[in-house]
Amino acid sequence: MTGPVFALIGLAVFVGAVLLARRAGLRAGRSEFLCDDCKLDDPRLCSRRERPNATECPDYSPR
Ligand code: SF4
């Protein structure tokens, strides 16, 4: 009984960590700026002042 519960908790922690890492923009080997590979990197789509040099962004959407 406890085995499957711990497996589910472990899976949830893993998925959460992956999502947090993605959101934080931890992308090895890529530009330091999120905008460089964000599909919203266009003045018609993004009006954030930090564009095009955002290093953190809640709206970051990888291409
Ligand atoms: S949404 Fe954020 S990461 Fe994307 S272009 Fe705009 S500022 Fe850059």
C-alpha cells in the first residue's frame, strides 16, 4: 500500500521539479536571454519592458 503512494509522491515531485526548472529558464547550452527562443519575441505579441533581454519571465513560451 505504501509503495504505490511513495511512487506517486516521487513522480509528483519529479514533475514539479521539471516544470519549475523549465519556468525558471534553466536551459543548458542556450542563450542567457529567454526572449531569444520565446515564440512571443515580437513587439506585436509582447510588451514587457524586459524584452528582448529577459532572464526571468512568467510568460516565457519556448518555440
Ligand atoms: S514573453 Fe517574456 S521571454 Fe517572451 S519575449 Fe516577452 S519578455 Fe521575452
